[in-house]
Amino acid sequence: MDSRIFSYINSASPSSMDGPLAGKSFVIQPNMSVRDWPTNAGSKALEGFIPLETATAIERIQTKAGHIVGSTLMPEFGFGLHADTAAEAISGRHCDVALVTDLMGESRSIACKTDAFGFKPSYGIVSRFGLIGLVPSMEAFGLVSTSLPDIICALEAMVGPDDRDTSMVEGDIPDFSQVGSTRDRVQRIGVIRESVAPLSGEETKDFNESLKYLEGMGAQIEDVSMPDYRLFRLVHNLVGATEASSSAGKYDGVRYGHRVAESGNWNEMYIKSRAESFGVLVKSYLFQGAYFQFEKFSAFQDACRIRRRLVEQMDAFFDQVDLIASPLPKIKTSESTGSGTLKEVYDAFERSLSPNVTGQPCLCVPGSLRRGGGQQVSIQLSGRFLDDERLLSYASLLTAEM
């Protein structure tokens, strides 16, 4: 195994027990807790931290005989793609499935980069217990693989109620064992006009070719308008930064994580430890969030109200169409830097933010599906909240036609 890809390598052999995931290998990020594994979330704030429990999602994979190969390198608390090596783990065939924190669209962007499938499930159907994140209401376990059936099989193991995660949805959840039984239900695919407008000429050409492929598969493409689409970025940034400021308050150098070697008193220790614990990008995010948390909380409340409106508007589209298609341009390495500005990161991920704001399921479909690949734009398919099964059933039909 390559230490340039992995921050920790599991020395244990794959399980010999039978199960639906037997023979399948997974890589995770070091913000996904595994008992007795180093789990620093890519941050100095958690240096030396060793969890006492395994994350529910990881534990369920292991129970179904899946083998966790190790932890890749990752950006600090999963924010962006700087220093992330999940793409290398996929392209180097070190695993069948990579689990990635999807906060801004990271799993889908990695999939776009590696010509793979990247899926973010509906929020609240996979337990977040044991996921050390930054923005609780918008992050999820994302899955990346060159095999859509492997993603579906992993999801079938991972989903389900968990009393330790209060963000879990109540009531019926998608039944991934039924994926493939409802392929004929997708007839209309909507394209939000405002999501396509910022594309370059070449990107527009790539996206239109993907839409023609879907039309050739029998889908009716319908143009829809969402004037408030531009607000997804604002809402994600403001709500995300405020939640991050609150979430990061526990990294105080007292109970665990980094603590300065010398300080005059406990208050000085706290301030210096936090000053040293975070990288420039995350620290900027926390400063921004602290302003809205303590000085301008009304702006956070307004953003939450707008978020509710965006959720309602997006949900209303599914009275007209079965799925939403949107472009996902490849993110250049320079745009995913962890040492850049918040603006640069949001510029890079602007086209993938909306499903994280609304909690919808979203799938990146690889360019190779269009027979040729090589284009700079992949296609994202989003479904109604909790309609993961229909989305993946349709994608399975596309896969069968490759």
C-alpha cells in the first residue's frame, strides 16, 4: 500500500465470514471512526485522537463482511478536496468503494475526476454517528466506485435507524434491495436553466451531448426555471460557516487533540491551542461563522428561512419531472486548494452544492456512460428527497446499456 495515499493501513486480513459484502474492499477517511484507529479528521485539532467506538455506517459494512483497507488522506474536516487521496485509491484499484465526506459535493467531484459513480444519499438515511464533521445538517457519507452495483450493495448495508443519531429520518426509508424494479418510472428529466447558464461553450456542448444520450434512452428533457438557484451558494456558505463555528467549539485542547506545550494560564492555553489547531481555510470559515453565530445571528435565521424556501421549490419540481439533471464540471487541482480563499473553494463547488442544502439524493454519472468520455463535464442526476431507489434504478438502466 502507498503511504502517499493512506494515512493508516489496516493490518488485519479480510473477514472469512459470508455476507453480501464479502470480497469487497473499502477505504474511508480519517474522520470516520474505527475503534483503535487514528482518527484526526485531517486536522491538527485532533492529533493523537483514537476513538473508542466504530461509526455505525462502518460497523454495518464490517458486519456484512466488507473489508476496510485503511484511511486515505483528506482535507481538514472534509472541507473541499485539498490533499484528498480518495481519487487515487479508486484509480489505483486499492478498493472497490471509497467512503468520502460529502459536504459540498466532494464525492461527486472525485467521481467526475476518476470517471466513476459518486453518490450522496438522502440526508438522514445513513447514520452519521462516528462521522467527525463540520456542518452537521449538510454533510453525509458519500460513496465513490466504478461499479454502481457495489455502491447499491454498500448502501443496503449502511442504511437504517440508529438511536445514536438524532438527525435520522423517521418512517419509511428507501429499500435498496428493490433497486432495478422501477426502471420504467423515469420519463421526464428536468434541467434547471440557471444551473447551465454559467457554463463555458465547451462545457455546454459536453452537457448537451449527455442530455442527448438520455433522450436516446427514452427520457423527455424539460427546461425548468428557478430564479432563486443562485441563493444555494449563499445559504450553504452562511449556514455552513455558522454550524462549523458551533461544531468546532469542542476542540479546546482540554479533553483531547492538540494542546500548546506552554501557556501562562488555562485561558491562554485555550486561545493558543485553537490558534494552532486549524488550517487557514477552515480557520477562515470558523471566523466567518463566529460572526454570524455571535454578532449577526439574524442573518443565520434568514438563511435558514431561505433554505426552507429552496427545499420547497426544489420539491415542487418533482410534481413536473422525475429527476433533475445538472452539469458537474471537473474541478481543477488549483481550484480545490486548502490554502486558498473561501471564495475560490465555493467557486469550484458552486454547481454541486444544492443537494447538500436540500438533502436530496444525487448521483454523478461518469462520462464513459456516453461512450467516449474525455469531456470536462459529467452529469448529476438528483431525485426527490427519499427517492434514492428510483434514482439508482434509472442509473442501473443506463449502466446496463453501456
